[in-house]
Amino acid sequence: MKRIESPYYPPRASWYSPLLRVGHAARRVIWIDRIHLPDGISLRAFLLSLLLPGYAFVARRERLIGRVIMGCYAFLTLAFMVWLGSPLANIGFGLMLSLHVSSIIFLLNPWLVKARFLFRIASGLMVLLVVGGGFYTPIRAQLETKWLLPLRIDERVVIVQTFAARHSIKSGDWVAYSLAAERSTGLYAQAGLGLRPVLAVAGDRIRFTAVAFEVNGIANPRLPHMPTTGELVVPEKNWFLWPELAISNRGNATESAISTAMLQLALVSETQFIGKPFKRWFGRRQKFS
């Protein structure tokens, strides 16, 4: 028999009705029910305006200004990437942040237009702290540690890809690596980051002479402070590269002591690996030495 629903009896409450009541109560407690979006702006447009610099002007029908801001932001983003690690990149980064904050303040202006001047200033500073400290600074830190590392060598900047695989490194490749301070009698080598070519890989036999060093019997020009005698086999999960360091010879260390200390630093473990520099960065050939 077919069931007839009477209009005099309301439908039964759904199983999730208690959750809805809790949600409505929470909205009243934190005053969300009193917050209304600016006239003519949908929730989707509001969220896009928070995330996309310049879109707030488009959403509030200032389309020309909004498109100009979005174009400037795209240009500054490209400039930041091209000149990563240089003062120009820092200027571009600051301007990107300024455009984003200005766009959000323009979006919030209908709520702030009747507020006191000091409250508007405080709101602008709060937006700057939230956007800069909670969004831009962490993203830049992640970019420059997990993906790209701008490494300053003398007066130039070399961009290093920190996501390069260690097992792909072979002889002749340049690598960025970390090195600890080396202290010995009368000798101090500063810790920091190095960028040098790999001269030999694990298993290669190196022999030193007074005029050259040999890798598996192939002679190469001798580098500064290399030993004049002896040989070694590069251990597993290590590379051999000759460091270029600022050495302070305060205690009149002998050339033999310097060679010994440099030889210890020349064996670089895979755990010291930072990354591999790009040969070209946005079409610009990078100079490593």
C-alpha cells in the first residue's frame, strides 16, 4: 500500500540535525552570523581576492586597475625568480608583498570605511603581518631550501637546484656542499658552503706527484696545496674535490700541514651534498669559477 505524506506533519529530523544545531550555535558565539560580504561580491570572488593580488579590484568593478596590478605582480614574480639572491630580487619581493596587502585592504575597505583612523592603520599592519609572516616568508624559505638555493660566490650569485639526486653526480659535475671548520696546528679553515667540481667518485684511485695528480692513471694539472706524494682510493658514498677556501695561517703552518688539512676536506660525503647548480638560469649562463 502506498504511503501518503500529510502536509500537516513536518518531515522527521535527519541524523545530522544535532550537528547543524551545534554549527549554528557556534556561529552565533563567534559572531560569524553577523559578518556579511561586501555588496556585489560572491564568496568565490572574495576568496579569490584574498589569494590573487589585484583580483579585489576586479571583483569591485575596478577592472582596469585590477588587471594592471595583476600584470605588475606577474612581472615582479618573474623578476624575483630571474634575479633570485640579488638585491633586485629583494626589492621585487617587497613590491609583491605590498601589492598583495594593498589589494586585500581595498577588498576590506567597505568594512573599514566608517572605522576610526587608528583602527584602519592597525588593520593594515595586521594584514601585512598575516600575509607577510604567514604566507610570503614561509613560501620563500621553502623555495630557497627545498628547491633553489642562491649561493653567492665572490660578487656573483649561482642558483643551485637542491632537489638534484646524489646518485646522478659524476666526475666533472659541479656540486654545492657544506663543510665544517678545520682546525689544526697553526691552521684554521672557515666553515660554510662550497661550490667545486667533482674530480673523482667512489672507487677511483688518485695518485699525487710533484707536477700533477692522476685519477685512474689519467694525469691532471696539480692544484694549489695538493700533496706532492701519496695516493688514495675514494671511499664509498664519497666524492673527491679540491676545496677553494679562505685559509688563515696564523701559526705559520707548514705546506705539509696545509696539504694534509686540505686533503681531509677534499673527501666530501654524500651527506654534505647541498645541490647541483644549473648550467643556465633563465637563459643566462652561470659562471662557477
